[in-house]
Amino acid sequence: MKEHVYPFTVAYADTDAEGIVYHARYLEIAERARMNWLRGHVVVGDDIGFVIRELNIKYLQPLKAADDFVVKTVMTDVGVATVKIEQKFVKDGNVCAIINLKVAYLGVDMRPKRIPAEFIEQLV
């Protein structure tokens, strides 16, 4: 499946007192990368769209102030109403963190709904 690459530079505001990226900032950066990946892909009708159902983070190497890195986002599995996504934070070829998540596609009634085929076709 297609990989989306989102470049990012760590700002001082992203770090703790030691200049290391604060653990919760990874979630915010990952969200920006996913929103950039989905930009231009319209949710069909009145559906709510994708919401996070499960999330797991592995921190492998710390990122620091002024580090340039990329977030590589790829779908790893597509179900009827869910998608599994992997996001890797990569600096100079080294994986610094990995986020694995499962998102569910919801209708306006807040219940899981079949993901429109045309939506998935745009992303794979």
C-alpha cells in the first residue's frame, strides 16, 4: 500500500526541560501527519469518518530540539469498517518511534459503517 511521508522539525515547544520531545507530542505530530495524508479525500455524505479505536506507541530513540525527521504513514490492513495504520518516526534512516493504530469508520449515528470503496481506492 502507498506510503505517505510527512516532514517535521522539532521546535523547542515540543520538548521537555532536557530538550527531548515530550512523549505526548508524538501523538499530536502523528495526527498532523494523518490529516496531511487524508487531505483532499472527502468523507462521503453525512458520515463522521475515521475515529481512533486502538493505539500503541513504541519509543525507540529520543528525538530532540531542532531534529528534522519524517513520519511515514501506511495502511497495513483494511477491513470492512476498520483500517490498521502504522506510522514510523524516522530520522536519518533510524526509526525513533512506531505508532500502530486501528481506526473505525463511523456513520452519522456514531455506529461502525462500511468504508466506501472509492475512499479506500484513493489511499491504496
